[in-house]
Amino acid sequence: MPFTSINLNKRLSDLVFHEIDAASGYARECINVTPPAAGAPVKLGQVVFRAKGTDPYAAYAVLSAASQLVATNEFAVVFGDGYGFNPEFVPLAVNGTTFNAVSFKRGMVQLKEYFIKPLVVGVGGMTEANFNSLKELLKTQDVIVETTV
């Protein structure tokens, strides 16, 4: 029987400030994330994006440049693999109709910036101003990123 290691250092509550109707998973959605290059892991709070469209299986990519912060893209904040909460994982290859990650994609949810911000600011030259733009773009999807101390 295989064992799954569990990281008890990070919890979903470290990311989520407030979620309306968490029991129904209203703000949560299964998505496909293209595995980052060289098997790099996707981490708790990782922001992913894709062009807006109608294909529910279209893959998201990890946010890596300010040029991706446009109103024609949609965004999601990843919090686990295809099975549930997982603070760090390498996504399985995108395979048609099988999802490989879970995320917060639509409201009503308030997230803490603690894990999100370090994965954005400084990556691909993104600045604090770019992070503020991302917060506004997420807000249009009713995903609120709150300042944390």
C-alpha cells in the first residue's frame, strides 16, 4: 500500500480568510494546470491563468510575466492537486477530461495574500504594482485577496 506524505506545516486556512458556503465548494473549481518546466512544483497560492473561453478543460499556465495580467485572461488560485488540498505538488500531465488541480476561481471568497504575493512579486520582473493589478483582476471574478500582516 503506498503512503502519501502529509505536510502539516501549511493548512488551507493559511490561504483562506473567508469563504461563503465552503461546504458546497461554491468558490472552488477543478482545473487543468500545465506542469511547469523541469518538474517544478505548483505551490499553495500559485496563480494560474488562461485566455477566457468556453472550454472547461483548457489548461491554465503558471503566471510568470506582467504581460499576462490582462482583462482577456481569467485567473485561478491553486490550493491542491486533483485529489484535494496539497500545499506543493507537481501536476500530472493534462489529459483530456481529467482535472489535475483544485483552485479558487470564482467568488465569494476572500484569500490572504501571504502565500500568493511571494509567488508573484519578483517573478518574471513583476512588481508590487503588478500584484495590485492582479488583485483587481481577481476581484472581477469575486476572488478578493486581502492584505495580511
